[in-house]
Amino acid sequence: MISNKLYKVFIYVILSLLALSIVVPMLWVLLASVKEKSEFYGNPWSIPAGVFIQNYIEAFTEASMGSYLLNSLFATLLALVILLAVAVPAAYVLARYKFKGRKILNLLFMGGLFINVNYIVVPIFLMLLDGDKLLGNWFPNGLFIDNLAVLALVYAATTIPFTIYLLSGYFQTIPEVFEEAAAIDGCSHFTTMVRIMIPMARPSIVTVILFNFLAFWNDYIIALTLLPGPHKTLPVGLLNLMTAQKAAANYGRLYAGLVIVMVPALILYILVQRRLVEGMTAGGTRE
């Protein structure tokens, strides 16, 4: 009995320390983003004398973080739309139907799990560069390089194996009686997928959306490689801002940029955290 209580106390202490290790840096960045320039030369842990909103105004206007934010939103949301449109039907078919080549497709998608996109970003860049050279007569300014839609397509294509693997596992846990009942009611395969199976797999789909959103939103290497022009995303723009603000010793604008990068991911997590927990636990409880 005593050992169980000590174990619970130990777990609570560890979880509390982990929570503090995440919350304290976030609060520190948030407070630093509203400090005036002179306040950074005193105690770094001091509470700001007021809310210096000018840091955010300068980050959005002078550092172009506003346009970078829109670029990141466009690339991330478009990548999620493409990914779900391809991966959800593919995962459902691979999980529920038997046909020739099904095992080979499953092996190929599983093999894709072991390919880190950061290792193949240079071949992808060279392939897109060759495409621009090939279409140079029709698109003299280039079509594939420095194109946010192409970046979104690369994001979606490189995460399809993980997404199909995760969704297939969830679809396999759903009892077949639901499809049999839908067939008796006269539903086609497509109607059964759209109106029965996808709503039942919603927790798993939310999990996929959150994980891939974080991956796309925080990506740096692919965006830096495929977007050498002015269409930068937030992580690349933030690096430029960090370099410029360190030289100018204007840390308030730098921390404002960090908050701008963090806030959308935090909002999405808060909105879907309940569904995320359901998606991560439902597979183990479903009969």
C-alpha cells in the first residue's frame, strides 16, 4: 500500500517536472516578447514593466512575418487537404478489401516509413530544377521551384506512408458489421466509406491532422531548399529574423516572431486535444 502511494507521488513529481520544463520556457518567451529593448539588459527573469505591443507590429510589418505566416498557412493547409484526399481512401481500401497486389502495396508503404524526407530533399530539388529547365520556354520564371503549391505537394507525398499506415490500422479495428448493415440498406462502397467508415475513424483522422500539421508547420529544411526566392515560410523567415535581430540587439521583435510561430500550433492542439486522446486510445479498447 505504501509502495503504491510512493509510486504515485514519484509519477506526479516526474510529470510535474516535465510540464514545468515545457510551460516555463513558453511563458518566458511570451513575457520577453512584450518587453522594451532596455529591459533585456537587466534581470532576464524580470516581469515586463508593461505590454510593448510595438514588437509584434514591427515583426509583422518590417520583418515580413505576416506574409510568412500566410505562406505557411497556405502550404500547410493545402498539404493536409491533398494528404487526406489521397491517404484516407487508400488506407480504407488497403485495410478492408482483398485484391491482387494488396500485399505488395502494403510493403511499399511500410518501406516508405523508413525513408527520412530530409535525406532525399536534394534529389527532389534537382528533379524539380530539371522540370523547370524542361518547361523553360513556357514558364521562363520557373514553375516548380519557389512555388508554395509544389511545396505542399512534396509535404503530402512524403507523409503518405505514415498516414496510410496509421489509418489502415484504425480501419482494421472497426467491426465489419457496420459495412454489412450499410450493404443491406443499399449503400455503395463509396457511400459506406464516406457516410459510415470515415465518421467512425474521425479520432484517428484528427490525430493524423495534428501530427502532420506540426510536421509541415515546423519544417525548415524542405522549405529552405525548395523556396530560395521571396516566398518563405515562417521557420525560414524566423531564422532570417533571428540573424537580423541579434545583430541589431532587438530581442523583443525576435521573441515576438517566436510567439507568432508557436501560437497557431498551440491553438490547433487545444482545439483537438480531446479527439487526439480518443484517437490514441480507441484502438486498444475497441473490440
